[in-house]
Amino acid sequence: MNTNDILLMAQKARFFVKDNEAYSPSSQEDFELTEHLERFAGLVVSATKPQTPPCPKDLFQFDCSVEDVDLVCFLEYSPEEKGSTDSHGSRYEPDIEECMTLNNAYIAGTDVDIAHMILQSMVDHIEVTALEKFLDK
């Protein structure tokens, strides 16, 4: 956060800004400043609090709740693939169903990734539910 960000927040909190300094209107009593100070403090906190990173290109964002914890998940989509066969039609490789693979599971509003800590059964549920949502697009 730089000086311009702070001054912009002061303006949003309805302080008077002049020559790179923020002033309260001189006619206000201390108790009248409380609203402006609380608004300014809220803006500063929200600007400095870590946020969930943006979804990387080529991944799908899926918001969900697991065990009452709100998560922002990033998943990779893999389309269905037909397995290869030899010249006689015998299979070399099996068919692969389309699926989603969980890459990240951030606690909503933070930069804390807990994907590696989630039980596999929960990961499976997230991946299946995300695939259903992805296909409904």
C-alpha cells in the first residue's frame, strides 16, 4: 500500500485531502469523527488483509463449503480420452473419463491453501460437484 492508496481511502472515508495530507472538517466534534475513522480503519484493514489469489488461466474456480469452511477451489478440467488400440483393435490403453483435478483449495478471503490437508473423500466430492457445475455452463 502506498501514499496514494491511503489518501484515496481517506477521501472515501470523507476526509478532506489537500497537498497529500488528510484533514477532518474543522467544524466536527470528536464524537462526529468516529464514523469517518471507523470507515477509514475498515478500508485500511481490507486493503492490507491477504486476499485469495485470482484463478490461474486454464483452471476453473469453484466456490464451496466443506465442514462449514468456505473454500475457493481451483481445478483443472480433463476431457474424455479414448484409449489407443493396435491394428487388430486390441486396447493398448483404457478410455479415460472426463474429470476435474483439485489443484488448490484456499480458505475464502485468505491466501491459505489447504488442498493437501483435505480428506480424499472430500476432494472426490469437490471434484465431482465442480465437474457437474462446469458441464452445466
